[in-house]
Amino acid sequence: MAKDKAPGRPRAETPKGFRDYFGAEVSERKAMLDTIAEVYHRYGFDPLETSAVETVEALGKFLPDVDRPNEGVFAWQDEDKDWLALRYDLTAPLARVAAQFRNDLPSPYRRYAMGPVWRNEKPGPGRFRQFYQCDADTVGSSSVAADAEICAMLADALEATGIPRGDYVVKVNNRKVLNGVMEVAGVLDPADPERFAHERGIVLRAIDKIDRLGPEGVRALLGEGRKDESGDFTKGAGLSAEQAGVIMSFVAANTQIDRRLYDAAKFEAASNSGLEPIALNAWAAGNFSDAKLIPEVYQTHRNRFVCEYLDEIVGKSEQGKQGVNELREIQTLLSAQGYDASRIKVDPSVVRGLAYYTGPVFEAELTFEILDEKGRPRQFGSVAGGGRYDGLVRRFTGQEVPATGVSIGVDRLLAALRAKGRTQADTRGPVVVTVMDRERMADYQAMAGELRREGIRAEVYLGNPKNFGNQLKYADKRQSPVAVIQGADEAARGVVQLKDLILGARIAAEATHEEWKAQPAQSEVARGDLVAAVRRLLDRR
């Protein structure tokens, strides 16, 4: 009789679409989130931690329209045949909490939440099935002051994490403005919102492709359609030339606004010799979007010029006018707090998730350049987005509950901070106390204990101490800044040896023989001075 085959060993590999986070990454993320939490706390927001598991019913708004409710989320049926799922984002749990505890929570309710979310989607480069989100929301206030506050708080959070002014901009738009443009173009009927829904979908997707397709490509998609380089044809929205012109006036808003700003700058320059003609000429040559060229005009007047232009293109649309007035109010509230257009600006190009949002929308963009995988310079791009969503809690209560919020892409912001060398965490490894004599382990533990009590990370080497070289290799792998060495001779003399591993590595890689002799990476100190000497080495590094 054949013996049963022994079970195979499990493969030691991370599931597809997931990843493991190690020491420095975890420390950097925690430091960044702690900094953001401090900003949110100052604004009066309270932390909220919700369950990682929600009912599929609670998540329903975010699921694809399929018969089996486990597409897009990781879902299962429990013993009661109820469908449960790992949370898809942090907003749906907030809506459930706001409805479930509406009689206990203050109104408005201001909360922030940070944690992992899961999406059962096809993974790809930089696209994972588990990732972190960092949200802040105000539920229960219809005032645009709540939207303005979110924008100000987002700007403050970015600066606190290490993104200085000039390296970011928070851009603000309003869903109602685009609805007004759609109404003027004849693809939105206020009396019948479902009418022209198909055409509006094509228009929205076309606008969202302006960076890739350019104005002509977008205009083609607004009309009969567009044939790409491969010969594939994409059917358009079928708008007339006049209708497409209205939409394109919205698409080209930033260029038109900057031209008007240039005209204002010329007028300003005529009466203000402090504005450099060279900068004015550069702007005239087409570099309209550079806020640094004529900052006085740009920062002072840009948001006003945007609202005036948007007023023109929304025409008599009541919804469009309401959206422009809300943008004006947000701009007034932010200006009163010192946030000018160099930090937070009204920008019609923000069209993110407009089917979801009901009013103001915002996006934080990092403006500095990094090198891509091919060594080409490119701007880092968006790291946060949000807006007003007044219909979400209604799913649970049947009543309209206004809400607004923002979500920061944790991994993207952390990658940006790394790219600029601005992470705030101390990612150095611990001081390693080496073991020269097994019988003196208590002495080595005492050294580590003294260091820890003074707030210094420290550990005793717990591997096989027979090979001292392996202990130093271990310290290097731990990225330890200092190794403590005390053999029998040092113990008898009441001293310890301190090996500066960071300096040692640099000397080995860069220094000449003379420099190597002048800067010894190892020094001897009295045993009683251990903590103070280690502290000096750490402070020096």
C-alpha cells in the first residue's frame, strides 16, 4: 500500500498585490501620520477608528453593479448568510458611524481616520490591494466655511510634514460650476437630471483626458469622436460645434485667466518699477502659469480673475452661479487667514470624481520635479483630494446630511518626502552592545539598560558571540550608529570602546590614509561616561 504523500511546504511569498513593510518604512509612515494628526487635532478634529470589516450593504455605494457582491472588495458570507467585506475606503465607514450614532455625536461631527483599506482589484506597478489612507471629514455642516477649513488644514498638514511653500498648491473647484457649464452647453436639464446622462459621461471623461490628448483631442471627443494613432475609433458625445465651444471655454479656463492676469501685470508694471520687465516678457512669451514671475499680481488677483471668468461661462445657470459664489466665499475665507493663490487657488481644471461630489472639490498637487524610472524629470503630481458629498449618509437615514472631507494618499506623500529627503523619522538602528564574554552578559545588559533609560535605542547582541566580525556585520545590517565593545582588558581598566559605525563606513569609502589616521572611528571612554559619550556621537550624526 502506497504511503500518503507528505504535504508540501508552503511557499514563502507575499500574496499578489500585497506587500510587507519593514522598520524604516513603518517608522517614517508613523512619524508622518503623527505629524498630520497633530495638525488635525489643532483644528478640533477627533480621531476615529472603525472596524476593518463592514457589511456589504454599508459599502454598497462603492461596489460595482454586479450580481455577486464581492467584485472590487474582499467579501464573504458569515454563518448567518450575511455578506461582509474588508473596508474599501474610510468614507463609507464614516457614513455608517454618522448614521448609527447620530443621537450621540456632536453636530457637526469632525473626525480624522488613518489606516489600511483593501480593494480586490487587479494589481499593477505601484497599485496594491492593501494601502493606507488618511482622511479628515466634517459631517453635518452645509457651510462652505467647512470646505475652506479642510483646504487650509490640508495646506498646513503638507507644510508640517516637510513640504515647504512653493512645492505644493491646493487647487479648488466646484461641481456646480461644471454642471452650470453643462447646462449652458445643453447637456444638462435641471428639470430632468437623468436626461443627457450618457453624453455628460463622455464629456466628463474627455475633459479628464486634457493632459494626455490636448485641446484638439478633447474637442474631437466632444464631437463625432476620435481616431487614435493605432486607428481605433472612440465615439464622441455628438455635440455641435457651438456646444463643444462652451465646454472648451471651460477646458481652456486657466490659459484665458493667465492671459488676463498678464494684461493686469502690464498695467501694474506701468506704475510699479519694482516689477521686472524681463519677468513680464517671459510671461508674455507663453509662460503664463508660473506664479513666481509676477507674484504680486498672481497671488493678489488670480482667484478673483478665475471667478469672474467662470461667471461669464456659466451664463444664466442658477446652479453654475451658486458654484461660483461658493468659490468666491471660500477664497474670501482663506484670504482672511493668509492663504493666497500661491498656496490655495481656485482652479477649474480640478474635475476629480465629479459623479460623487456635490459641491466644492479640491486636490493637493506637489509642484517640484523628480526623475522617473528612465531618468526624465517630471512633476510629482497629486497627493490628496476630496470635496463635498452631501448624499452619502442619506443612504442610511433617508435624510440629507451635508459632509465634506479630504483623503491624503499616504504612500504617495511618503514617497514625495523620501524623494526630497524630508522624512522626519529617526530611522537609525539601535546602539549595539557587543558580547566579548558570555559570562559577563549581565554587564552588557546593564550597559544597554543605562542607554535605554536615557532614551537611546540599544540592544545587546544575542547571536553567537564567538565570531566578533559577525557582530559588527550584524550591527551594519541593523544600521546601527554605534557599537559598544568591552572585553576583559577594558573591563579591568573600567573603560569601553565606542566604534562610530557611520564615520567608519564613510572613512572606509572616501577618506585618504592621512584622513583615516586623523579621524579614528573608534575611541575609548570611561565606563561611567558611556551614556554621555554615546549621546555625543549620536548628536554629531
